Amino acid sequence: MFCVGDPPAQNNLNYRIYIKLHLLTKNVKNNNERKRLHILDKIKLYTTDKSNINWSIINNNFEPVSNTYHNTNHNVKHTFKNDTTNITIDRYGITIKTNPTTYLKQTNICQINRKELILFKEKLENDLQINSNKFNLTGFDFNVDITTDYPPNTYFNSIRALPKYKQVIYPYSEGISFINNCKSFTFYDKLKELSKRNNEIPIEYLDQNLMRLEMCVERKMKQTKNLSQIETLEDLTCPDNYISTINEFENIYNKIHKQPTIKYYDMKRPDPAIICTDDFAKLYFINEIGMKEYLNQLQQEKDMGLLTYRKFKLRVDKATNLWDKYASTNDEKFDLLEEMNNKVYQKIEQLKEVANEDSH
């Protein structure tokens, strides 16, 4: 029987502690856009020193949830949780998962400023009886949220590729990720994610479109120039390292291949001799969801056997030809990519400004 009060009876065992948390940036009053400056999400800390964990803390403050045995490596995982934190213990080490906004504010979507980040660090150390400076930072997520004019999946049409990264497109246009062996970069609808998790959405976010851009750094930070100085949780509270992380985020965003996505402010019916009512209804629908999403839906119908290849090809050609014809008769249009770029770069500059303010 495994007793949490005492370390497992293993000699020379390296204990690994991964602490995953959501760290957000400064909440600037009287500025609605700057209030949404999300900066750091999950982080991971690593130690080989088993004395850095207080075993009685787990016994006294956590409830056992499950025990899982893995045949392949004869590894037993023991999981414990309380209201804010999950802890998993196995033969290799300890995994601790928590969220600082929930830890401090009992909510999953809000901001903590730099002083609150320091407060969270101190509270985490006190609650778990650990010294975070003895832990190496081995990974973290960096987030930027932007409020868009249309649902986030409308903008995914503009996001094409990222060199040296594998693209993953989630079902029903819920998000797009680019992944390699040490980083990932994801675009997704943050409010839809909260709804799927049955998390309450704050009043100020209702009737909003909130796109999250998330850079996840898993390993090899030493080999990334902008991140090479970040080694501990305390390093993340340093304004210079905030800026370095922002720069890395910006570098990756700049490398993503993108293409314009045209949308019309006000769909005006052209002369019926040019486009009939049924065709205009189709154009109106395409304008709402985007051409790429419309073609994806046709592809799904073909894959489900609802369309033959011939009908699928005819509908694709019809849609693209209609769109080109309508574009030649209407000048009241705008580019979703331009809107997204402007808002992302504006947020990046705001993040840098907040980091510089915190340094004084």
C-alpha cells in the first residue's frame, strides 16, 4: 500500500514536480482593451530534489481520487485533488496542476497583475511548503486575447501554414494549431472553450467574440534566444523576461503564412440579371461563415456520402465563381486578416508597454 505521508521506498529516485498554472498579466484600470492582456498561462517546474515536497501537506489537504497501474512500465499513478489543485504521484515523480486565477480569485477567466503574480508565487510556496527557486522552469504557455468583430472561426480562413510546424485543424472549425517537438501555436475561441467546460463567462465578456492566440513552450528554452534567460518561476516576474517572451510570440506570429479573407460590410443585392435570389442567399451564407468554412462543409457532406464527387465539384466551382462575380460588383468590403493583424500587433505593443511600466 502506498502511503503519501512517506516517500515511496525507492533509493536514488529523481522526483519531478511539474506545476501547471495560468498566469495572466497586469489589469490596467479604465481601459477595456488593456484589461484583456493575458500573458502567461500554464507553466512547468522541475526538481530532482525530493526534499522540496512536504508529504504531510498532501495527506492533510488533498483527497485521493484514483490509482492507475500501467503494465508497460509497471508504473502506478496515484491522483489527489482539492478545490484548486490536482497532484499525481508515480514512480518517476510528482505532478501538481493548478490555476493562479482560481487560486487567488476563484474564477477561470480574469487577469492577475504582476504584483498578484508575486503574491500567487508566495502563496503557492506557503501552501505547498516549497521553494520555487529550487525548481527549474521547463515549459510555459503565453497567451494573447483579442476581441474580434466576428466569431473567431471566421478568421481561421486566413491562417495557412507555419514553416517547420505540423498543422492541426480541429473539428467544426474550433481551432488551428501548429506543432513541432518543442513549441506549439494555437488559435481558438476562448469563450466557446469555457462554455464547453461549463465554466461561467463573466458579464463583461457576454456578447463578445474573444480569440485566444496561445504559444506553448514545452522544452529547449535554452536554445531559444528570447527565452534563454528564463529558468525559474521568479524569472517570469521580471519585466525584461516578459518582453523577451512577447518578442518570441511576435516572431512566431510573423512567420505564419496568412492570406486575406474578404468580407462585405453590407451584402447588397445586385441586379437580378447578374445574380438570382438563390445564388445571393448562398453568397450571404458564405460571407457569414467564410469561403473556407463553406468548402469544408461541402467536403464533410461528400465524406459522409451525401454528395457525389461530381456534385461536390460542381458546388465548389459554383461557389467560387459566384464569389468572384459578386466581388467585381461591390466595393464595400474589408479584409479580416488586416483586422486580426492590427489587433494582435496592438495588443503586443500594449503588453510591452505594461511590462516597461512594471519595471519602474
